[in-house]
Amino acid sequence: RSTLFPYTTLCRSVSKLGNAEDAGTLLKIVKEAYGGVKQEAAAGALKLSTSPLAVARELMQSNSREVVRLAFEWMFGQDSPEVQGIFVELLNDGNEANRIRSLYYLSNRLTDPDLGKLLSGHITQEIYFYNVVTWLDRLLYAPSPLRDMFAKDLERKARDGG
């Protein structure tokens, strides 16, 4: 077994038995630990925090791909104006993986007319991202069998991190 096993078990236990006060400690562990401990601590911080959206935003900045993926997976399950606003902002993020994640989330929450408005607004910006335009175009205007294929491909890329 890994020498990290006791710390992973500790994080798992704190996640199950802890309270909101422990979320900060778990977040600190995310920043200072490595390996699977980071993921256990991140999951616990999201679970215990009284402001999990703030925790998710912080986890999105992690240098651990797995922690970032965990933060986005949590956000994918949220349906609030605040989370939707974050994903709208991410359409202009310099990180392509974040734009893909944003497109996935928004395509599952917005109606076609709303996605059309998003596309129109995006291409009128002084600077915009071509992949956002092409993905929105595919999701809005591709014939049904292709649209379904594009939607599945977008989901795979979003959940894989790009």
C-alpha cells in the first residue's frame, strides 16, 4: 500500500463525520498534498462546505487534473443561476478544456433559442473562440443523428477534461 493510505483514510473519515468547519482544513490538504489524497480532500471539502460553489471555484484552479475534474463534475450536477453564470464566463476562458466543459453544461440547460442567442452574442464580441462557435453551430443546426453524435462527443470531452 501507498504511504498515503492513512491520509486518504483520514480525509475519507473527515468527509463522512466532519462538519463545515473541517472544509477549510480539507481545502488546505488539497493545496499541500499529492496523489489520491488531494481528490479525497477535495470531495470532502465540497461535501462539507457551507459554500460549495466557492470551494468548486477554488478547486478549478488546482494544478491537479483530477481535482479540477472533480470540481467540474460537481458543478455539472448543479442547476442555479450562479453556476450557469460561471459557465457563461468560461466560454471566454483561455483554457480550451474549460470552454468545452462550459458548452457541455450550457447545452444541457439552455433551450435552442437561448443557445442561439449565446452563439449570436459570442460572434459579435471583439475576440471570440472559434471552437465555441463551431460547437454551438453543430448542436443547433446539425441534423438529428449528427447532433446526437456531437452531443455525446461533447460530453465525453467535457468529462475527460478536454
